[in-house]
Amino acid sequence: MKVLIVDDEKLIREVIIEYLKNEEMDYLEAGDGEEAVELVRKNEDISIIVMDIMMPNMDGYTAFKEISKIRNIPCIMLSARTEEYDKLAGFDIGVDDYLTKPFSPKELIARIKAIMKRVYFDVDQIEYNGIKIDNLAHEVFIDGKKIELTPKEYDLLKYFMQNKNIALSRDNLLNHIWGYDFYGDARTIDTHIKTLRNHLGKKRNLIKTVRGMGYKFEVKVEK
């Protein structure tokens, strides 16, 4: 595992690095978004990115968008700002997680591990009614045609298909998909479900709303 740490504050980078060393994790570091993009271009073995939002030369959101054009790498955003809008903006562009400064380095390591386990160590394929998830390639196909999903939409669809016909609460979905107790608004999950349904097209009705609770992936049970 190689973690790319991007923050213009050297002290923060040094603290994170010490905890990564304790976990025997490899790392690279960058002081701004532009440097981070260049490191991704030159290093194909970066597994996950931990990146500050407010940085000189290129902010974290812009850097993540540029990196996504090169390769799909999981990302945890760091920010001193606590507004929910900032979190939703990050999730909308495909960021996997969001941690507010000051943060616990131990919690950051736990979130890194949770994302790595979810993204890299599940290699099965899941299929139902023309929908196919290929975890090895991290791709989704509908009736043989590849569709593009954000990382969170991908994780939601996968979790739904792993739990067919089970009503899943919004808290359950938030905690599982984000890998920890997410203190957010139910609108976060509702927004992601809406965009996921749009991507599914004719298959959108497989995700049913469970009034007053959450959602479920409804399949016909063969008798």
C-alpha cells in the first residue's frame, strides 16, 4: 500500500507519516495540488490519497478532478471547514471520505484501512437481471454496456446487490459505505441514490424506497 499525502502544512504531513510508518505503510508527500497531480502521473502504485482542500497553486478539489482524469484512486479529503456543503461537494465529485481538522491520526488510519479493504480486497463478480459488477476491474455493466459511476455510487450498488431484498436504513448505508459513523444529513444518501438510479436507466426501479426507513434492492424470488 502506498499513500499519497497532500497538504501545504509540513507538520501535518509529518504527523500522518509517523502513523503510516507505524502501520508499515509506504508513502509519498506533496505540498500542493499541482505537485500531487505530477506524482500521480509518475507513480502508478499509489493506492490512496489523503489531501487537504485549501492549498496554494491548486486546491484539493481541482487536483482530485485532474487526478481522476489520469486514474481512479480513492481519496480522503482534509479540511478546516465544517460546512456540510463542502462535504457534499466533495462526495459529488467522487471523493471517498472527508475528515475535518483537527483530526485524530488514529481515526485517519482506520478510515484508510476501511477504504482499502472495500476497494482493493473484494474481487468477486456480482450479477442480476442484466447488471454486472466486476470488482476486479472496478467496472459496472448493464446489459453488456459499461456505465460510469462515481466511487460512492459503485459502492452503493454493490452493497445493494450483496443484500438483495433486505431493507437498509439510511444510517446503515451511510455507516457501511463511508466506513465509519458518518454524522451527516439523510440528504447525502438520498442524493447519491437519485444519481445512481439515473445511471441505471431502465433498471432504476430495482432500488425501491422503503418509506420511513431507507431503501432496498428488490429482486424476484424464484419459487
